[in-house]
Amino acid sequence: MGLSTFKGGIHPNDGKNLSKDKPMKAIFPKGDLVYPLSQHIGVPAVPVVEKGQRVLEGQKIAEAAGFVSAPIYASVSGTVKAIEPRRVAVGDNVMSIVIENDGLYEAASYLKHKPYTELTKDEIRDIIKEAGIVGMGGAGFPTHVKLSPKEPNKIEYVIANCAECEPYLTSDYRRMLEEPEKLVEGLKIILQLFDNAQGILAVEDNKRDCIELLEKLTEKEKRITVKALKTKYPQGAERQLIFASTGRKINSKMLPADAGCVVNNVDTVVAVYHAVTEGKPLMHRIVTVTGNAVADPRNFIVRVGTDYAELIEEAGGFKKEPAKIISGGPMMGFGIFDLHIPVTKTSSALLCLTEDEVAKYEPTACINCGKCVEVCPGRVVPARLADYAQHSDRDKFLKNNGMECCECGCCSFICPAKRPLTQSIKSMRKMVLASRKK
Ligand code: SF4
Ligand code: SF4
């Protein structure tokens, strides 16, 4: 049987060999920890600590400010040094709590829960909400909201997004290889919320070792299957993943729940496991530190709030001068110019490249080759949308389904004229979304 996939997509050099074979390593931050109050989609959290206050690892330092919001926890023990704006990876200054690390890692006592099979659905959702878990694949949508659809009985698939299709990223790969039990148990906890759902572990077929391991672990689990997906970017984008795993289609006006699906990435499912079985709030994540400018690329278990510069130091520093540093993957990440940026709940990678592939070429005129259309998983015409965006023609942009773009970057990657297609479309989408919010 052929592997499940979607139409369009690309096969970039995946760069995963740099870090994929090294085990994850836990690191202990030395400097101050910075916790932006907005590291999730929704209302920023509100501080519940004051300057000068001593805090413990695992202590709540900011409370959720509404249903679509998430609390934040200290990941070290120390003293609150400041509550002030600090720069985050996307370039904005965000109000943040700064903690001076005392190096003692004195932990708060965690609330132990009953075995998860004895917990009610509401109890599980409350634990996840209280633990501050958000989508750790990059979106940062509060997980308890995702797990509270209007009609839970209509959810037929709970998909663990194990595709990890972005080039260079290997954190989900290492997690699956080293801690597959946590992933499977986390999925079983989420399945307990949806009586009519099957669980799918959706893995790209370039991770055969993970597929075999997960198949073995779940052979007696009647509600869980492992689905091998074709290796192709952006296989892990929500719409493409749902289509490849279930054959169901969603568009920009729909939520996965409208197609009977709930999707969570690997790190998020594992965070659910830690919260429900150990009572631990979200304080850590796995970050891939990689790229040909880094001396010893690998995956680190990182405390949220750690400075990016410390990750580079742990990876042996730079062996060559980086021309481009990206927070996240090369396709969907953000270029950064300062390494003093905190790791947040949604930071997946720090990629340091010796060549800036984008800046290397000057864009030229479109030669109408049609390649951008061929690869576009959103089934739109990127060249046309980019033109409308550049001319600020919002009506035509919308009429030509500009909002169906998932900002995957395939069109810019393939364009022989090196036109900044994704960049233009992204800016227009941002404007439309901002005006809709108003
Ligand atoms: S138009 Fe959007 S969805 Fe289509 S290839 Fe470009 S970035 Fe991806
Ligand atoms: S890939 Fe580039 S050159 Fe080819 S049609 Fe699209 S915009 Fe034009």
C-alpha cells in the first residue's frame, strides 16, 4: 500500500543528520531566566509574583487571564529580578518576568493526582489547563481549549503529529526514540476525553525506527494505530496531516474539530503525560540546536526561560561565523539578530547557518514557470497572490483564496526567480487577520 500524503509539497535537503543521532541532553541555565507573559495564543498571563520575591522551581508566577490563556511557571528557583518588557523571537518586546537563578533548583511540591484512568474528563482538562500546556509545535494554542470542542462525541480521531517535516529539526525524533512510552501514555490520556475516537501516531517514513518502536509499543492498544506518512514538506502542517491521516479536508474557516479531529504535537502530548501522571506543570521543552555554524549540534532538554546564547554555549559555540540565525525551522522559523532571546513554550529549534540562502540572490521577474502552483499544498496561485499582496489589493487577494495559504514557504523555496512569495502573502494575511480581530 502507498504511503499517505497530500498534493503538492517539496523535498528540501533535510539537514537532520547533523543532530539526529545524539541523545537528548538536559542543561542547567546559569544566567537569568526570562518568561514572556504572552507565549501562547490568547490573552497574556498576569503576574502573581512581585519584584524581590523568592520563587521555587514549579511555582506559578503568572495566572491565565481568561479561558484562552495559560499560566506560567518558574523553571528554576531564585528571585524575581524584574517585570519588564523583553525582546522575543518574533522581534516584539513583550512584558516578561525575569528570575535570577540561584542555582539550587529547589522545587515546589507537585500535586499528585489519582491514576488517570480514575480521573473524570473534566478533571483531566482542568489538570492540563492548570499546567499551562499550549501547542508546543509552534502555534501556542492553549491545549485545554483544543481538548474542549463543542461536541466531543463527534471527535473520531486524536492525531499525535509525529511528522516533524521541517528540515533540520530532530527534537520529536529523539523524543520518540528515547521516551516513546510517555508519548503513547499521553495519547491514551487524551483519548480518555473522547469516547468515540481512535488515536493515530502519524510519523513520516524517514523515521522507520520510530515507526517500528511505536508499532511494537501499541500492538495491544485497540484504540491506537501508527500511520506511516510519505516524507515530504509540509507533511506536518495541520491541514495536510489531517488529510494524509484521515482523508478529511479542512479549510481556513474550519477547525480540525469540524472534521472530527484533534491534533497535538509530540512535545505537547508528552507535556500532558507529565502533568496528569506526575502533577508537573509545563517547564521544559526539547530544543534542537543545529546548523553548519554550530560546533556540536544536538537536542537539549531546556528549561523555559533559558537564554538562547546559553544553548549555543552548550553546543560548543560557533565553529564558523553564522550568516543567518533562525528561531525554529528554516521554512517557518523567524530570523533573529540577537541571541539574548528566551526559550518559550513554543521554541522548537535554534538554527545557525553559514550561508543566507535567501539574501544570496536578488529576486527577478516572474518567468511564469508555474512551479509555485505545482508545489502549493494550499491549492492557490502563489505568484498571483503575491502580486495582489504587493499592490495591497485585499479584495482580489481574498477572492483568490489568499487565506488558504498555510505560510509553508514551499513557493518561495521552489521559485527560480527567487521572488519573496511567502513573505508578501504572509504580510497580507497578517493584515487581514488583524483587521478581522478589530
Ligand atoms: S502560497 Fe502559501 S501554502 Fe502555497 S506554497 Fe506558498 S506559502 Fe505554501
Ligand atoms: S515559481 Fe516563481 S517564476 Fe515560477 S511562476 Fe511562480 S513566481 Fe513565477
